[in-house]
Amino acid sequence: MNLKKILSPSVIFPSIEVTTKEDAIESMVKLLAAARDAGPIEPLLEVVMERERKDSTGLEQGIAVPHGKTDAVTDLIAGIGRLVEPVEWGTRDGSLVRILVMTISPLKRTGPHLQFIGEVVRLLREERHRTSLLSASGASEMYDVMTQ
């Protein structure tokens, strides 16, 4: 999958200041909805939080992939967030989370969000990419790390 078709600097958020995963999800949904002009955030936030309640989306190495599906969107919206301070997320390896990969997709379209998450997570499993993303100076540099 070509990440340039989904990502842009406008959906990369380098400085999310929160103290809990719930606050992180809410902040990321608000930022992503505003960047993509996705309308009211309530249905988006509801599906992402509902998914998180079912099972933690915390992976390993400080990465979480909160996501949800709703008919409130017509196309996949996705973004990358970097938390200023790491938060507890219930990751598989017990690590605190600093990198968020969020997708919200239409109910009837399963492929694109799975492909996007798979590609981004594959990239971020490499230490050099995680380190570069965490040390990037802003959204444009983070975008370059994700799309080179």
C-alpha cells in the first residue's frame, strides 16, 4: 500500500499532550476528524472507544493502533500521533505508548484499514523507523519518515 495516498502532514500530530489512553484516543479522534473534515466526532469517538473496550489495541514497542468502523465516514480516514509523554495502554509487551496509528473506516470496507495498519506497523517494528519518528522535529519530518 502506498502510504502517500492516505497520509499527509495534516493527519500527523507530533505533540499530543495527554495522561491516559482514553484522553489520547479522544484527542486523536478530534484532531483527525478536524483534519479530514469528517463531521461530528461523537460517532467516531464512540466506535473507537467501543473497540478499545473489547480488547486493547496496544501492540508492542510503544505502539497502539486504536481504530473503529462506522457508517459516519464514507472513506478510510487515518493518521499518526506522537504523545509528548508515554501512557499506559495495556500493550502486549508492557511498554508505555508514544506512537498512535488511528484508522476509522466505513462498516462495509474491511480491506483498506487492515492494509494501512499492516503497512504502518510493519514499518514501525523496525527500530530505526520508530527512533526517527520519535525524534522527528514536526509533522512534515514525521511524514517523510513514514513515506520514504
